[in-house]
Amino acid sequence: MFEFGEDKPNDECGVFGIYAPTHEVARLTYYALYALQHRGQKNARIVVSDGQNIVAHKGLGLVSEVFSDRVVEGLKGTMAIGHVRSSGNNETMMDLSGAYALVILAEGQLIGLRDPHGVRPLCIGRLDHGYCLASESCALSTIGAEFLRDVEPGEIVVIDEEGLHSHQGFSKIERTSCAFEYIHFARSDSTIDQLSVSESRSRMGIELAREYPVEADLVIAVPDSGTASALAYATALGLPYGEGIIRNRYVHGTYTQPKKAMQEMDVRLMLNANASVLKDKRVVMIDDSLVQGTTSSKLVDMVRKAGTKEVHFLISSPPLAHPCCYGIDAVKREKLIATQCNVEAIRKFVGADSLYYLTEQGLLRALGLNSVCLACFNGAHPIPASKVN
């Protein structure tokens, strides 16, 4: 998953914890953080303990940049925790009146807890005779751990030499999982609260096809976050799907440049139009979200210059109109294009022939959850924002 400056919201943290005395816990944590890299790219940390002593290593950058093989080898212990972050400020996650998923090292114990609403995800895995906790199930499969279950909202999980213990730390409140986990944050091979991320994104594409069918020659995705929805949209309408935008898989990220020419080059370093697929086609381009619209406008222009006849831009989520205070490194409200412009004005800004957002009703049908947090779309916070800020 690639971000362009502030043109996508970022989850502020991905966490992992492991209690496994017979395993190299630091190395397994390192691999798990690799799997969670999409949840934060600015800094990373691993802390290991033998039950009494604690050793830590942290740094700015990607997991591969922060931890060398020598550093990992030097982190010895029977349990470990680690995180990747997209922000230098993680106080929102630590406010126990807000939304959080925490892993904690205590004397001889690994502890995990999740907020009473279950807004942020946390799951449990088993590795031989040890246990681990992770923001997403993809981290468990990466290290060969068996997925057991999600931590329940308000649950406190304690792992020690005697095994796994569960305590209900808070009164149960209706689960309100974050909708954006399924739309954008989580890796597509993860399962959160018994719902497959990949399947939910496919259903968003099906709902898009039901709400806004377009007469077109080709459906393409903004990779990778729009791929599952675009494939499902194309299948539902019997349209061809093509790889119209190519992602450079060897670029890990780039800094926002001050000059317009450099900003456009930033986009082209990561994504480029495939003219042989796009030329003379009426194209539907699908992405998972639209924040400021700056990157979207560059992509639409790129696809047009590849020789397309029409470009119809579809978003597999409702308009983002409210910043999130639940542990998301969000853009300020005044920078969200949906708060400043109507759909027609946004269409003109990005340069598409048509623009359509999935409705909240369509999103809820796709997710099929009894209750879900849609605060970034409608401002209805399940936890009062005054208790979080």
C-alpha cells in the first residue's frame, strides 16, 4: 500500500507481541512487523524481556532500515513486543477513554487489551506452546502461528508460563469495528472480527456495480488498495479487467516535494499508466478512498494521456468528510475535499468524466456488520470525541 503525502489517511500503529520461550522471539517479532509495515512506515521498535530484564531497539524508517541482522541477534529474551508507527504522536492510542489495542510487557507476562467498542483490531495466535498478539492476522500467518480468535472488545488477555488467561476488564459495549480497516488500512489477506478483508472489499465492488453501472470497455484499479473492488465490479457487470496502472514494487515510499514538477514525479515513481492496455478505451478507474484529490487528479491525467476516450472514477467508500480521533493519522478537516466541494466540483477537480462514491448503505451491505464506526464519513462518533482528545 502506497501513500502520497497526505492524500490517504494512515493508521497510526501496528502492534505485535509474543510469549514463546523456545523460539527466537525478536526475530519472529521482526518478521511480524514486516507483515504489519502497511500500518506505519515512519518508525519501528522491538522490546524483548527474559521476565526480569528488558532490552529495546528503535529507530526512524522502515522495519528493514531500523533492524539489521546483528541488531536482531542481540535482542535475547523469552517474550517481545513491537510496533510500527506512521506518527511520532501515539498519545491517542494510549488514552484509555478512546479507541485502542495495546500489547504490554510485564514481569513474566505478555498482556493484550482492546477498547470496549473494539474499534481497533487485535487478535490471538498460537505458536507451538507459545502465544502471540497482533493487530492483524496476516502477521500470525507470516510467522507460522495458528490464528485462534480476535480479542473481544473490553477483554484483557494475559499470557504467561501457565498459558493464556482471559479477563473481561470492561462492561461489554456494542462492537463498533472501524470501517476503514476493511476499506483501506488492513492487508487484504487479514481477517478482522471474523470478516475477511479481501471478501469485504470485493463486496464493495459488487455494491458499486449495483449502484453505479457504467458503459465502459475496461475496468482498472489504483493498485493495490482498489484492486479487489475493481475486479469484483468488472465481474459483476461482465466487463474486462485490465492492469491499466502499473505499480513500481521496488519503491517503498517518497517524500512530498515542494515543487509541482517533483510532486508529479513522486507519483510516476510509484505508479505509471499502461498505454497498451488503455489506448482508445472507455475506462472505469476504481480506488478505495479520496482524501484531498491531488493524487487522484494526477492519476486521471496520467490515464487520459495514455489515450483513453473516457475516464470514470469510482470510489469504493463514501466521501471522507470528518477527521478521525481514534488512532488515525488523519488529514485536517479543512483539507478534506469532500468538506469543501460537492461531487460535481470534485469531479471537475480530478478531471474525470464522471465520479461516484459508494453510499453508506452500500458500504454497510458490503460489510454485513451489525454495528460499525462510520465517524470519518458521517461524524457519528461511537465514543464522544471529547473523551478522546
